[in-house]
Amino acid sequence: MLGMRPFLTGLASRPYYPRMRDVILAVVILLFGASAALVIAEPWRPPAPAIPSVRVAGKDIATGSARPAALVELVREKLRSFVALRGPGFSSKATWADLGAEADLPALGSVLVELGRKGSAGARYNRDDAPYPGGAAVPLPVSLSTDAAVEALVAVKETIDRQPESARFDIASQTITDAMEGRSLDVYASLDRLDEALRSGASDVELAVDTVKAAVNRSDLQDIDVSTIVGFFETPHSRMAKDKERTHNLKLGASMLDGHVILPGQVFSVNGALGDRTEARGFRYAPVIAGGVLVEGMGGGTCQIASTLNGAAFFAGLVTMERRPHSRPSSYIKLGLDATVVYPDVDLKLKNPFDFPLVIHYTVENGTVRAEFRGRERPYTVTFLRKIMSTFPFAVHTVDDPRLPRGKEVSTQNGIPGFLVRRNQIIERNKIAYRHQTLDKYPPTSQVIHRGTGEGLASKKPGEDAPKPDPHPPYEASTYLRMVQGAQGLWYESSHE
């Protein structure tokens, strides 16, 4: 009442008409609230009876409990049920649980408790508004966890996906190999189909797979002219028995690139042609450069394939769209012409700037790796000018080694200084020349020396080898280098300090 006194005092002091308007509005609000309370409470009707059971996914589940055993078993049965996944050349089965299906038991449990309570809102709805009073039915609240389902589909994608294969031109036989379309699983469209199957109860899902067209088709090669070497490059490789695995990778990589056609304006990817360097695709372990250190790695030798192709592309006048030099200089190619590739992140990409197709011709024989670009004509004479702008000293790391006699030292990795190299590509045609300048930076490679702290053979464990010296000679590079390649087999090279 104390709270009403200021209100009534203020109301009495106001003019008549505004005062009456406020009174009427207050009465209307009170009447509306009272009416709503009566509608909700329905004091003139007996309480709505509780629903003893609910139909869930075709089975009767008792109400009143938030987690009845029958419901838990029903959910487990659903998650353990299998769904067939189908796609081109692929058929597999997985449980809904494997695909990331989850059940929201707390939500359904709250509904069961509500329906099992006499006079509850759920019981009144079932009595007054449900299509079939007394026979309530609710769906099983099962849904897919997006992250888990996507992860499962990505694993399926690795099986279904297939890269398209462009039509290729065999230089030796002058024949064309037909193109083959690729395919790619659309993960998120397939996720939508799985969602729909889970809701509808379907046990068979056709996954969404897109067709990927080949970049080059037979029709593109009908009048192709490969009579001219547009540009070439050669690098040496060892034919010694100890290097047979690397030689195998060189020949395999060359065969994968040989015959590829690059149409005018198209970009060629070395990683796209070689694919993942795995044992399943025929590659073997051989020395590779990783972080400036020579180690055994799958597909060792493919960087020489990329570097030789890069040299041929440089002297043919192709446009380099993506290239990264090695982390240390390579003995088989001149500083500034190399290119490293690491699947799938580090690539060599080359664009055909000409108005005619180019065909890659690649051979590995007689100790020579040779890459050629063949086409209708050789438009350019190309010059490579290199200058070593500066060098950086390498660090020396000493490792105590009990396998060596005390005082003996073995250099297991020769140090190589770092280089900052300025590269110039001069492209000349009809006495008009263009210059393109870039910088390459090679970090220094540390020298690793093993220092003996033991008694030699007496200190070695059974089957343990003593450290071996690095067989590579010290790396040397001239300050200046000039290489020219042009028509009629023109080839010129000179270097000086």
C-alpha cells in the first residue's frame, strides 16, 4: 500500500481525461492478465491425464523417466546400424556412429518426463491438440556431428578421387593417348545426403561426386606441330649401382612428364603431373635435401626432374609462375637454375606464352637427364646471366662420437656457404631484347664434424657403423656465369671469377 500511495496521489493531481484514460488502460491490462491465467490454468476442467508411453522410432517408450533403458537401447541400435555408401568405383558400409551420428538423449528425456506428468503442458497438448490423442509420437533426436562426418568423408574422398589425365603426345611414335576424366567427391553435398538419410531412415546413400574435365583432349592435338626444339636442358646423373634407386625415380618421373601437352596460355604443374611420391605409385627411397641436409626420402631424384625441366623452360622462354630454389646448391645443376618440389605444397608451375601447343619430351639415358619443349618454332634466343652478389659463412658443429678413436675427426657433412644470387633472363627476338631480373637466396649449410671420444672398434656396439666422411667435394661456383641458347642448336657457356 505504501507503494500505491504516491501513484494514487499523482493520479488524483492529474487532469480528468488523462486520469480516466490511465485507469481504463490499467483495468484492461488486469482483465487481460486474469483471462490469460484462466485459459492456461483451466480451473473448471480436470487435470490432463499423463501419457503412459510414447512412440519413438516405431517403439513404445515408457514416460516419466528421463533415461529409460528401452530408449538407451533404441539409440544404441540406431547408431550401430549400417549405411551403405556408394560412388563411382566405390562401395562401402559404415555405422552411423562411425559417420559421427549423435543422439540428444537429454532433450528427448525432458519430453518423456513432461508427458508422464499429470496436468503438464505436454499432457494438455496431447489431450486437446494432438492428431491422435493418447498416442504421442516423437522422432528419435539423432543428428550428425559435422566435424566427425567430414573427417569420415575425407577418408572416403581419398579412395574415390581421381585426377584427370590429359591427352598426351608420344614424340617417338607420333601417337596420341586419349584423355581420361577425373572425379572428385563433393564432401559437403555428400554430408547433406547423409543428413537426409539419417532423418528418413534410409540405409543406402549415393555420394555426390563431380566430374573433373581433362585440361587437354585428343581434339586439341589433331594438327599439333612438334618439329622444333623450343628449349632444352641437360643434367648428369650417376649410373653407379649405389645410386640405382635414385636412377629409378629419375626414369619414373621422366616417364610421367614425357608427352604432356601445354596449350597456349595454360599453366603446367610438376606436382600435378608427378602426384604424391609414394611407394604405391612406384617411387623408391633415395637421398633428398631436407632443411639443407641430405637424408633418405621417398621419391629422391624428383627435384632433379623439376630442375632440369626448369632449365629447359628458362631457355625456351616460358613464364615461371611458381618456383623455389633448393635449401642448398645441387651438384647436378648450375646455381640459379634449380627448382625444388615437395608434394603438395612446393611446386614448379610453368605457363605457355606462345600461340601454339608445347609438348614435353623427357629422357633419362646414358647418364644424362634431358628435358625438351617441342613445338612449331623457336621464337627466342635466351641468355642466362648470373652474378653471386654475396656469400655467407657456414657454421661448424662438432659432435662427440665414441665410435671413433679419441682425437680422430670425420666430416660427415661438408659445409657450404650461403649465396645471394642475381639472375637475369634476357629474351631476344628480331634484335629486340627483354630483361627479367630476380634474386635467389641459398642459406648456408652447416659442416658437421664427428670427434672421436672412444677407443675405435672396441667402443662400437654390435652392428653399429663408424661415421663416414661426406663423399661430395667442396662446392664451388663462379661469381659470373653466362649461358646462351638459341635457334639452330646455338649453345654458349662461359664463367669467370
